[in-house]
Amino acid sequence: MNRYLIKLMFNINIGNGSNATQFDEQVRVIESNNLEDAFYKARAIGRREEETFLNAENQVVSWQFIDVADVYPLEEFKDGEQIYSSTRKIKDSNSFISYIRQKSMEIQAKNLTFA
């Protein structure tokens, strides 16, 4: 059995479409015999996770699976080896940097002994 790193993409729509559309990118590990089987297994997972529900504001939230965006064979891991990278264009870079630093501080405060 082989392992593959796969990326699933979802489209999140909230309310009547007046809110900004959101996209959720999920990176997962799939065990499969080959890359083709991993692709179809990932696609089946994405389709199973489509859902529509009401949020706390009583708005309809719809998670729609778009498709499998990437499949990478995972072989032997080495300490510190990069397994995923994503580049984004952000208009307000200072806010984004603050957001990432805040997330890091939350991880330290909740989970790490050196915080």
C-alpha cells in the first residue's frame, strides 16, 4: 500500500449568495495501491463531505466539492522536508502576517510547554 498527499478543493456558499464566496483547500493523506486509485478515492471522499446546513445566523451554508487539485506520491520522509507549499496574493499583507503570528501564539499557549 502506498501513501499519497492529496488536495481537495471545496466551494463554500453562505446565504443567498450576497456574501463573498469562500474556498476551502484541504490537504490529506490517502493510502492506495497506485496514483489512479488514490485520485478516485480522494474524489469519493470529497463528494461524501459535500453538505448543506443552517448556520447560527439561520443562513443556508453549502459546501460543494470542486475536485481533486493535486496528488503527490509520499515516499520516505526526512526531518524538515517540505511536503506542501501554497503561494497567495494578499492585498493587506500586514493583517495577514498578524493573523499568522496570532495563530502561532495560540498554538504555543494551548499545546506547547515553552509558551
